[in-house]
Amino acid sequence: MADFYSLKVADIYKETKDTVVITFDIPEHLKETFKFIQGQHLTLRKEINGEDIRRSYSLCTSPLDNEWKVAVKTIRQGVFSNYAFNELKKGDALEVMPPHGEFYVKCEPEVAKNHIAFAAGSGITPMLSIIKTHLISEPKSTFKLFYLNRRVKSIIFKEEIEQLKNEFFGRFQVFYFLTKEQRDIPFLNGRFDKEKLAVLTKTFIDIEDTNHAFICGPQDMIFLIRDELQAAGLDKEKIHYELFFSGSSEEENKHIAEVLEEKADGTEVTIIDGGTEFHFIMDEDSDNILDGALNAGADLPFACKGGVCSTCKCQVVEGSVKMKINYALEEKEVAQNFVLSCQAVPTSEKVVVNFDV
């Protein structure tokens, strides 16, 4: 069952000309429920023009701050982001799901580690939480942030980042890259590409001494950096990323078409959620288990419906499915029969999935 709680907006302010920061008032009796780990996100829900709109936004505060804050960047034709930017005000209430997500690694206070982070635009939001938490919790560790934006004025949380630099002088370094303004140092102009990453991995980043790399931003940027870090010698287990935007490539579209060709007709589906079972038969209008269940009246957790956020993760305990795309689950999770229900196309006559795991 999708558990949402009505939370009041304690504060809302404009961080940049197209980004607002929302702080939630968490009542004392819900603070345990809303405990979070650095890098996790909140799913927000609001009925707008008669439609149930859900969006996930990373918490941009450290769990050590005892604050619940998210940044919402407006996008063209973005229903929720435009509502948040133009209409939402202090004292209003939003339906909010407890923190969720796997974009983190555990802090080890006694170990000296060297971490790096790449972010673009609003991809800074989980990074701020991750960087601050590790710097505080791992007093022997260091962090380097490579942050891409269009212009100086579009840098989200620049003031907070500079404060972290001062507070953790010598342990935290940040390199700003701009695409629409010229910097005095030519290397800091333009997007990340293979040549720029080659320089970074040879000059600024000690690959052998890097414990973890975190990446957040558009899909193309993430996969480029991931591949170049691996090519430079960083183990893939040390690379962690979260997509903020997704779009299917020609190769992915081909895979999706192949998966849909294998879709079974009239699959009997059983959903286990909250200790109860929900049964339905897949209709012709739904190609994935989540949509089929929602159309049949089930109340299940979901947010992006794009295979990115993992809010709708469940485990197949009987039958078979194939995922159209998967940006959120790791190989070990897939090996344990975990799937994203929004991408899970049933390929057998009967399927049983468990949301309680």
C-alpha cells in the first residue's frame, strides 16, 4: 500500500530564478517514520486539475541536520514543478511518502576515505546531503565535487557549498564547470566529455585512492562519466549514480519492442502488499504490472513510472516477467528476482509479485 502523510510546508523560498526549496514540518510523532539516509528522496503527491500527480525529489539536507528539505526546479510543461514554483506557499499541505532510495553508501567514521562526486544542475540535491554527511561522519575522509551548470547564477545551493568548503577546508574541494558563461580557466568551460574526463582522471582524481564515486544528472552524462571512470581503472562497484532525467535510446526502444512482443495475454496477477493479496487479470490497455494493478483498483507505491526512482520495486515470487528498461536496480537485485513493476511486462499465464520485501 502506498503510505502518504499530509505534511505542512514550513518554508518555501526561491533558490535560483527557476528553483524553489521546500521545507516540511515533520510532527514529532512522524519523525521516526521520516528518518532518512543521505541520498534518499521523498515522493510528493498533489491532485492538480483532477489528476493524481506524483514526483520524487531528493532530500538536500543531511540526516544530521534534523531537517526535511527538497529543491524543485521548474521544467517546461512540468505540472508539479510549475505548481510548486507558482502556487505552493508556506502553510499549505502536501501528501508525502516516507524517504526512499538506494543512492548511498554507509559511513565509516574510523576509516579515511576519498570520495568524488559529479553533478549537473539539480543533480546537486542528493549530493549536498551525501557530501555533508560523509564529511561530518567520516572526519578523516575527503570529497571532491565536479559541478556542471549553465551560469553562475543558476548554481543551486552555491552559498551552502561555499560554506562547506570553509567548514571543511582541505577536505572538501569543488570545481564549477559552466556551459553558457566563460571562465578564466578554459578547462572549466563546457560540458563533460571524454577529453575533459581524461584530464580529470589523470590530474585531479587519484583513481587508485578513490573509494566511491557518486554521479547525478542527465542519463547521457551519467553513463559517459561511469564508463570513463571504469576505463580509467575504477571498479564499477565503487560507482553509484542516480538519474534525474531519462529518455529511451534507439537501442532501448528496440529492446522495449522485443519485450512487448513476449507479453502474455490475460495474465492472472497476484499482488502481495501490506500482508494482503490483490488479484486481477491484465487487460489489453496495460503493458506493465503497475498500470494493470492501478487500473484494477490497487493502491501501490509509485512515482516516476520511468524506471528511474525504484519506488515501485517488488519481487517476482511466481511466474515470469521482463523489464522494458531498468535504470534503478542493481545486477544483484535483478538476480534475486526484483523488478520495477512500472516496467515489468508479464510473460507467463500467472504472476505473483511481493511488494512487502
